[in-house]
Amino acid sequence: MGNIMVMTAPDLTAAATVVENAHSVVDTATRLLLVNGGPDENQVLAYDVAHAASTVETARAMLVYGAKGDLEGRIACAYVADAVGELVAKLFGRELEWGVDPGVLDNARSFVAAYRAPEFLASLASTPGPRHLEDDFELVQDTFRRFANDKIAPIAEHIHRTNADIPEDLIQGLAELGGFGLSVPVEYDGYSEGGISEYIGMVVATEELAKASLGAGGSLITRPEILTRALLAGGTEEQRREWLPKLASAEVMAAVAVTEPDYGSDVAGVKVTATPTEGGWLINGVKTWCTFGARADVLMLLARTNPDKSLTHRGLTMFVVPKPRGEGHGFAFTQESGADGGAPGGGKMEGRAIDTIGYRGMHSYEIALDNWFVSEANQVGGDDGIGKGFYYQMAGFENGRLQTAARAVGVMQAAYEDAHQYALDRVVFGQPIAEYQLTQAKLGRMVVLTQAARQFGYEVAKLMAQGQGQLEASMIKAYVCKAAEWVTREAMQIHGGFGYAEEYSVSRYFVDARVLSIFEGADETLCLKVIIRRMLDAVK
């Protein structure tokens, strides 16, 4: 592409020094927050520090990647320069607030100048770099890529434009590949044998599915993943043997019913109640943003079992709530007497579809429950699980954040590939726009951000396989989901007017990417309530 040749060699020693200097800035600001009232009193600073820390940790992962070859090194140096440039923008004029001296990063100036130079970025525009997956994971990638290309991609635009339901043959095909059992242990008829393979395999599969379609691909395997993790964290042995094999085979599809109209990421304020009755519980209240709520066979539902609001999250219990399958854009069900192991009859569940600008196909619902009966056998954890639903839910969502990051990478990769090809084909003022420096620099930065997001995802997966990485899983979601917005926006911009036309998939990528910083924990809540608080705990 183009005529620009840049021979700047990677300097990973300098990159490592720059990263550590950036980390020291973040650490200083974190310690200052600790003594100056914490994140609640300094929300803007706390938010910026959380994002800066996420970017710096991504840079650390890229140092590992950069050591694997010359191209990898150049991509890594470009990312480190980009990360420091972003940090300087946050610092400028606010050094006192961060507790650092003006010019604290001046020693990185020459590094940033070399590796953020337009010519250097342009040289990376057509060179995404290898992923460095082991052979087993290459096989996973190839398997899910073929399925995504053959089965999902041909119908992705139809599902998006018409907000159609996901076809059953797609669900069954993904089940046959093992897509719903990636985290289900083999002893429960799944495909997980634990360790790194489970986490890396999930990340790789999710990226390939999301590249074809965020809604109809990458997100389809997330809901059973969340319920699986919650059951493994708190379910009784009987519950695991009842539900995990059915989740792995897609005999049962799950939806997550946690968010409420007045309480989004603040799940401690949950109002939906579960009241004891003979043989089980009666559920009353309204849940919202329940993705896949109509088609799902069960809801993973969080409800208040102790009316004492002072208990906050300690008064919440989790339930697996069976329901009939629904179709289309709304549903209404009434329980018959004796249903679900002894329902008294008359319970109602109604779902109203929420129209969205993107992320279509699975549909999100507001679901109202009126005396909906659920058997005591479906109270997660049995008697020991009463009041522990919040913790089981968090166990489900922690890996969901890593999976969301993988979905973002898939969307970013799709956007880059479409923009790259369009730039080669589109001629403006007598030459392909791929030959213009501005286009090349944009594509080069897409390459850098996408590969950085992917490689940090691999590193977080390895940490989580060792029982660590909870903070890093939140960090990667915070970083990657915002990066996806820039990548898809610029991919759309490269398409010019056609980027605004629905006939080009790039417009779908853009509206799909926008949801990533909202679901699975809104970005602001993730930064202020999870990332920065864990960082403060670490420096206390």
C-alpha cells in the first residue's frame, strides 16, 4: 500500500522504560486519590486514572508481544507511543490534580515522536501482525471462523436491518461446534478441561463469531457462559448436573435478568422480590435489558429475598427461572397450576422488546413478573445460597467482561478489514485513497489498537486461568470497548458517504460498537466502582 517506507526499528528497551514511567504517573495519582477523599469525591480524576491504568496495562502486554519479532516490535512500540500520547492529553494542565510535575513524561517525547509519527503508523497500515496462537487454538480459530463466514455472515445484515430473530439452525449449528459448552466442565458434558485452554479458547471463538456479527454471533454464547460461571461458583451439585449439560447442548438457552429500570449497574439496589411460598418462591417486579429474553428457556434472575434494604447486596438471591420460549418482539405467559414443580397457578410474565439502534437479533426486553413461581430446587445454592446471589452474579460477569472485550476485538477486526479493502478499491482525485497518508495513518492505528486489544485479552485469559486477573478483566473491557468506537468510526469515515449507507456492513459495526461500553457493566461504573477501588486496595 502506497509508497511510504519507514525502516524505524523497534526499541523495546526504550518502550519498557516509557511504560514504567507512565505506570508511575498512574500510581502517583492513585495514591493521591487515597488521601484526598477517594473516587466518590474526585470522580473525574478517578475515571481518568482508571482508563489510564487500563491503557498502561495493555501496553505492558504489548511488550511481551513485541519481543516475538520485528513487526510485532514495531506494533508494540506504536501502541506504547499511542498510550503515552493519550496519557499526556489527560495530564496537560492538570498535573497538580494528578500529583505530578509538569513535564513528568518529557523523557518520552522522542520515543513518541518516532513511533507516533504519521509515516511510521502508515507503514503498519497493511500489516496486522501474527496473533501467535498455539496450534490447538489456531484450530479453534479456524473452526469458528469457518462457521462464522458460512453461517452467520450471510444473514448478519438481514438480521440487523429487519431486527429479525436468530434462526434456530444457527443456534443448533453453534451447539454442534461446542460453542455453548466452552466453559462447561467435561464432567457435565461440556468441553472445558480447565486451565488456559478454556479461557483462550473462549476468547478466540468469541472474536471470530463477533467479527461476523456482534448480536447474532459473539453475544450468542455469552448468556450461557454467564449462567455456567454462576452455577459453578454457587450452584449445588444437583443444580450443576441438571443445568450444565443442557446449557452445553443448547437444550436450554439462557438469558440474564439482573438489571432493573431504576437500577442498572447498581445491582445492590435491586427491587424485584422473591417471597417464600409452598414449594418455592413467588417472583414480583420488573427486569430490563434482558437480552434474548423471549427465546430463552430460563432466566438467570437476581431477586431480593430479604426486605431489609440496609443489607444491600447481601439480601439478594439468585434463581434459575424456567419459562416458555417466545418469538418476535413481545410475549405474555401465564403459569398453569402444577407448572415448574408445584406452581400455584396464575403467575404472569410479560416481555416488551426494547428497540435499539444496533446489537439486533437477540432483542432486549423489559420483563414484568407477577407472582411467577419458581421451585425451591431452582434457588441457586439451596439454603446456603440465600443472600449470596450478588456474589454468584459477579462470578458470572467477571469472565463476561473478558468475553465482551473479545467481542469488541472481533468488531474492530471486521471494521479494519472492510476499511482496508475499501481504501484499496476507492479512487479519489486520481488515485486509490489507500495511497493517501491520512488514510494509511488511520489504518495503521487501527492495526495497532486491535492487536493490542487482542494480545491483552490473551494475557488476561492466562491470568484468569490461574484464578487471578479480576482487575485486569475489568481493565480490558474499559479500554477495548472505547477503542472499538474509534476504530469503527474511522472505518466508517474511510467509506465516506457509503459508510452512512446500510448497504455497507461498516455502518452496522459502528452502531454495534456503541453498546460495548454500556452493557456488562457501564463504563463509568466499571471505572469508579471496580477498577479504581481495586487499585486503591492494592496501594493501601
